Amino acid sequence: MPIHTSAGFVGDFREAAPYINYLRGKTLVIGVADSLLEGDALKRLAADLNLLASLGVRLVLVHGTRAHIGRLAGSAGHVPQYHRHRRITDEAVLQYAKQAAGMIRSDIEAALGSSIAQAPQRSKPLAVAGGNFLSARPLGIVDGIDMGYTGVVRKVDTEAVAGRLNDGALVLISPIGHSPSGKTFKLGMGEAAEAAAIALNADKLIYLIEQEGILDSEGRLKTNLSAAEARQMAASGEASGGQARLLEYAVNAVERGVHRTQILSGREDGALIRELFTRHGAGTSIARDSFVNIRRAHNDDIPHITALIRPLEEQGILLRRSREYLENQIHSFSVLEHDRHIYGCVALKTFDEADCGELACLVVSPDAQEGGYGEMLLAHVADEARARGIGKLFALSTHTGEWFAERGFQTASLEDLPPARRRDYVESGRNSQIFVRIL
């Protein structure tokens, strides 16, 4: 079937379009485990980076060195030493880290050049800019153990990084930093990526790892976590080792201005693209606050509300509401957002009878009707009604009466409606079913 007649492709493209528009001009910091920077995994990553750059995304890539250092040390018969899950860096390990950074940079540049054929929208390979972007200080002595040349990020040269990004280059940062006195320190990829994302005020910090994301104690993927949930997961021991450290970096980032941290597999083909351009994503997404938010609607939301309700109006399920009506009544509407996108709306209409209110225009996008959003909107309206001293909530429906009945509404009659609403009911001629719920 030709791609332009494929319903699946059209649907996917429509879903991706808002994300493409949003990410254009945004800065993404991507931390990637170096075990993924070889073979097919590197080829796929290079193709995806070329694609993202062609869409106007500003890219900072921070690579790890653990696997490469392990191989170099193993070949030399060097026995690694660790404390608190961090490698103690002696002179030999520091040299391995420098060698690893050089090899990895060369491989990344080669892969970006060879993948240009998969990104025909780019006329030339994506330029790679490196430099002395990180300054560092020694981690020092921990629990009486000298960590040697293991360091921590002291500062990110944001002006230099921004300049390279403005030139259209991908900025490549190796986990190596230098002190003002000229000493060199080996850094961790996770911490270096976190520091870069915070300093650059990046929109997203993304970690590409071997696992599919953050897993719970039973090995199930956690798709969305708030900062509080992530912190609790790490503190409770449910996530241990490397995953606990990633959660620490993720929480630090989102609590210091990074909009999202996403942790996902670099082995799975297309995972990065799915995470960035689809609603359901591909790994674990971490935000400062809850991903789902219900808030009071404002005039800027009217196009989104119209897009939600128009198909139901055309089917006769909802009364048609004009732009003027929505502008005059927007104060009565609330909208449900998931990750900045509006997926539902509802209105609470009030009457002169102080104890009576109407739940109206409850709509959830067809793309999100399995998420329990309808129940959340219903609960929101019920809570708002109680806060206003309303004791009785009614709803009118021609098609979804069973849904209300299953959620505690009772069948009612025309006489149960307030006089003003009764007149509108008769004039509409819709003969809707009437349901009432005592709050």
C-alpha cells in the first residue's frame, strides 16, 4: 500500500506533529552508555541524531567510558577497584579513560557520516564539536578511601557549548574534566549529562542505557514517575545500583529546571524516536510534578476544546457550542493535560438554586480513553461542586447514560432540573436522559 494512503502512517504523523513543532529549537542532552556506541546500536543512534538535527533540535551528546575502560584494563591485566559503586581512578585507569574518549569520539564521527544516507533531508553530515567544556574537581577521600583521579563536575562552559549549538553542530562531551591547576579527572557519564542539562537549561535530559527503562522490584517498566515517586523508589531500595543513581540524576535535573528526564533502551530500534514523538513513549519519563494535571481553562485553550468536542457535535452526541459561547463560558470549563497536551475537558454549570450544578461537556480524546481520564474529570467536577456548597450534580446524556449510571448517578425526571435548565431542555428537543448524583 502506498505510504500516503496508509491510515497508520497518517495517524502516527498526526500524533508526532505537535512534538516535532514543540522540540524545534529546543536543547536535548543525551547521555549514552558506551556499550551502545558500537555495531548496529551506534548506527541506529547516528541515524536518529541526524534526523533530530534535521528537525531543528539542538543536540548535546555525553558518552560513557565504562565498557571501553573495562576492556582496556582487562587486556592489560589491571584489576579494577571500586568504592560505593564508583571506580577508583589511578594513573592507569585515567590513561584508559583518555584512550576510550578518543576512540569513542572517532567512532561517533564516522557513524554520523555514514548514516547521512538515511537522513536525505540533510545535505551534509552533522558536524561534531568537542572541547574543554567541563571543569572538574577531585571527589577526594570517601570513607577513608582515596578515590584518586575520580572527579565531579565543577562547572560547564555554557557559553562555549551554546556557541557550537548556534553553529548547528552536535556538541560531544566526554566524561573527562580538568581543574584550574591543570589536573585531569575521570567523570561519570550520568553526572556529566545531568550537569550539562541543568547548566544549559535543556528541555530534556535523556539517558540511553541497556535496560528498557526504570524497572520495579518485579521487573516491570515504570513508564511515568514524578520526582517524589522517583526519590521514594530509590530510597526504598526498589531501584538499586545503576538505576538508583540514574533516578538521583533525573530528580536533580527536573528539580533544577529541566522539563523532563527520560530513561530508555538504546538497544531497541526506534525507542528514542518513539519516546520523543509519541504520547505513550518507550521508556521511563520523569517530571518534577505529576504527568496528569487538571486545571481551569482559559481562552488559549478554546481551539483545543473545540477540536475535542467538534466530532461529537457533528454526531449529535453534544449540543453545538459556538466560539462566542465558549469565550463567554470558558470560566466554567476545566481541561485535563498529560505532558502539556490537552486530552479532555469538562464544564460545571451553576444555577440560582445554590445546591444544584450540572456536569456538562465531559469529553476525552479518542487517543486517551483507556487512561481513566473520564473518571478523573468527573472526580474533579465533584470536588469543585462540593467546594462551592453544591449538594446535587446532574448530567444530561443521549448516548452515554450507562457510563453515568455505573458511576453513582441515578435516573431522574424533568422536574428534578432547575427551572432555567428545564426550559432549555424542552426547547432543545433532544429528549436526553437525566441523571442525578447526590454529593
